[in-house]
Amino acid sequence: MKIHSYNFESSPDALRFEFDSISSQKQIRKVVEYTPLPQNPNIYNLGFDDLKEDGNIDDLVVSDNKDMERVLATVIQTIFKFFESRPKNTILFLGSTESRTRLYQIVIARNIDEMGGVLQIRGIRNGEIEEFVKGINYEGFLINLSLERK
């Protein structure tokens, strides 16, 4: 991606990442977590949330910190870091709302050509998995390292 990402901290197992979203108005702690699915431990759910002051996470809050592209660029960087230690695993990425899923789809569509040589991205539509195609609405996304990496 051509957008700069924030610096982030990683847990030793590279399953949890934290970083700060920073604007002139506020600083918001963000958390990206990768959790293996109980029914298939080779697939990890990507959770992306705000860290609240009480230590809980909130995936429904609208931060509106005017840095969405930089925040999403940081999430993408955590995906690459995740794959450094788990190159054969798959990431499942779902938005917590329809509008967030649509936002993630827009970001993927904008950057698919750049990521296509490194990441294989598939969409989930009507319960079926298919290659990601710009302009089609998906319910979620599966991400793997591409077998044809450059």
C-alpha cells in the first residue's frame, strides 16, 4: 500500500497487535487479534477493535479520527506479520456491520493489484467462496499468502 502505516506492537506469538490512531483531537488505542476458529484451527479470524479504558474491546464504535486509510494500512501490515510465522494458514476477515464489510471491500478493491502478487484474496458470497472480483458485494473475505508470490 502506498499509505503509511502506524508503528505497532506485537505479542510474542504474533496473534495480537496494538497501535495508536492519532489525530489532533484524540489518540485511540487499536487492537488487531487473530484467533483460530474452533472448527478449523488453520483458519484465523481477524478481529479489529478499539481498546476501551476498562481494557475491553469495542468493534462497533465509530472512531472518526480522520485516519481510516492509515489505520487500515496498519491492519494490512499486521496481516503480513501474521503470515511471517504462519505462512500456510488462512485469515477470515468479516466486518462487524454491513457498512464495515463494504468499507473493507472498497479497500481491498483499491489495493488488490498491489497485493495480488503476495496475497490471495477470496470473497464469501451466499455461503460460497470465490476469487475476489471488484464490484461484487461479499459477506466476508479469506486471505492467504499467494502460492505465486513475487
